[in-house]
Amino acid sequence: MAPLPISAGIEDVPQDAAAPRHHALAERFFAVRAATEALAAPLSAEDQTVQSMPDASPAKWHRAHTSWFFETFVLQPHQPGYRCFDPDFSYLFNSYYEAVGARHQRNARGMITRPGIDEIAAYRAHVDAAMARLLAESRPDVAEIVELGLQHEQQHQELLLTDIKHAFSANPLLPAYLPPPLTDAAARAPELEWIELPGGRHTIGHQAQGFCFDNETPAHDVLLADFRIAARPVSVGEYLEFIEDDGYRQASLWLSDGWALVNSQAWKAPLYWEERDGVWSSYTLHGLLPLNSAEPVCHVSLYEAAAFAAWAGRRLPTEFEWEVAARRFDGATARLSLARPHPRPLANGFRQDVWEWTGSAYLPYPGYRPAPGAVGEYNGKFMINQMVLRGGSCATPPGHARPTYRNFFPAAARWQFSGFRLAQDV
């Protein structure tokens, strides 16, 4: 199957998440849905079926699950007479919504060889046609749940890229999702600069107009000490220095759980890195490429980020420090509006094509209340045993990289485009 540009369908997604008219919401709906299909287009049926680990899902499952969301939470309760495409799909493509019913186990999604990708395409077309009829009725009562569904689908667009990268990395042929772009091999990361910010009382959380997830609320005040934060994330070149200084062999640098993983899983470098005859390379969605020292290091765990920070005599910022700095300097580096399969070289500023680990546990904000009903399971029940990442990655869809966005993963997770920047006390 011939690759399509990764930007196909994405550039037309409107940025106004609170579209004032029903036709604007309909346009946004079909643009987001088209973007998912564009991301899946370079993948064969076999590519779309494989599941390389329990944390990842097959590409066709992402395509079906996002359709299941609209069918379950929009069409069934709000479209009289709606006919489900296939009743079995409610079991196959539910992710974790206990209130909706039983579901296929997560670690066996790769066993769903049928339905195939053609039937998944028909499922998406069936849902899209019903959504077109519903959205044509100018129904303000469904706008909020439709918007949540669109934001949810965009999250799965990012997962589609990160999950297929993990799957392709396990293929001995190391296939490329897209051909590599032209890059400047001589590019260098800018010198590390520090931004000093005053402490005191700062307001954290979503306050602006437009969409946010419930875990970004309610806005509340936090008390911070004076701090410094790096003007950019840590680079590949800087992380190589950590490796060459035996960073993975110094137990004193590591949190206990991280040190156990270093030894039990033989970690010696970030995920996807390999060394042959003293030369480092990395598997990317463009295939196996030499390391570029100017890029942000990514595919590291919270443990690796914390160990590097200890080695450098620094620490990770809290999520609150990160947000305060991002609010002040957010325009310093303009992100492209398109999802990309690989990070760009670094510049000084925020939103640097990698999610950034923070030193903050993923916990509810004071006064947080999950939404009523099944959609209340979206975020709140995961507020345990996870750490917060901020920013946005090269694979993050437009509109999601806002200063208040709270991503979260277990501390050992490495398959996402996760990097980090440093902080220190004043």
C-alpha cells in the first residue's frame, strides 16, 4: 500500500474546540475522522492487526474503538432508531468502560483477526453516516459529548503512531512507516539556557474558553518556591554523555524501582537505541537512522529521566513549575500544526516534540469531581500509580498541546515519545 503524507486530512482540523454552529462541528467531525484514516493509510492489513505488547493496540482496533465511542455515547442515546452496525462490536471494541458492559481483554486485541480492515472501514462509514444525520439536525444537546469523542479520537491518532512504531521495531526488517525526510546532519542543539521564575502563589489548571479534559480542572492556586527551568529538553547528545559516563551502571543515581528494571531488563539506553561497533543508531518511523545529537532524547522512562537529572546535579520540574513556565514562554517555540512521525531538532522554548516527564504524581486537583455516568471513567479512575507528563510530542494532534494538558503514564513506560527537561531550586 503506497504511503500517504502524514499530514493528509490533519491540516484542515479547525482549532476552535467550541464550534458555535452545528455545521462547524460537523466539519470538524469529518476532518478528524479523515485524519485517522490518513494515518492508517500507509499500513497493510497485517500491519493493522498486530499487537506487539499489552500496552499497545492494533491500528485497526484504534479505528474501530473510536467509532464505538460515537456509537455508544452519541448515537445510541441520542439518535432514535439508530441501528448498531454489529452488536458484537460493543464487546470487541470497548476499552475500559465498566459501566457500559463486558469487553475483550486488552492484552489479546491482536487476536481479533476478524473483523478485517475492510469491515472496520464499513463500520466507520456506518457510524459517520449516522453522525452526519444527527449533526445535520442542529442538536446543541450533543455538542459536548461529540467534542469529547473528537478529542478522544485525536488521542488515539497519537497512539496509532506510537503503537505501530513499537510493532515495527519488533520486526527484524525494521520497516519504515514513511520515507525519511531531508535533515541537516550537522545540526546542533542550542546551548542549554536557564529560565528563572519567581515563586509565590500561582493559579494552575484550565481557565480559558474552549475544550479541556476534566483532569485539567478545577483551576486552583499552588505555592511555589523560586526555581529555574531549562529552556529546552535534554538532547540526544547530552544523554549520550550520561551513557558514556556509565549512567546505567551507577546505582546511586537511580530510584529503587528503576534500578531493578535496569538490571532485570538489561537497560543500557533509551528504547529503540542500539550500538554496533561503537556507533549508535535508533529505530524510527522512518526506519533505522543514525542518532541526531540535536534532537530531544525520547523514549525514556521516568526512571531514566530522574537518573539523568541526578547525574547532572539537577531535578525534574514539578508539573506546576512546568505549567507556570509554559504559560509565560509558550510562544517561544512555534509547533507545527501537523502530527509528525519523528521529533525535530531542538530550539529554546516549550513544546519540543516530546512529552516531558515531571516529578509529579498523577493526582486529582483539589475539588476534582469526575463527570457523571460512564464517561466519568475517562480520567479519574487512573489517578493512582502514574506520573504526569506535560507538553506534547511530534505525534500529538493540533490543539492538544496546551499548557494545562496532563498526560500520564506509569513510571516505567518508554514507548511514547517521552523526554524531559531539567529544573533546579534557586
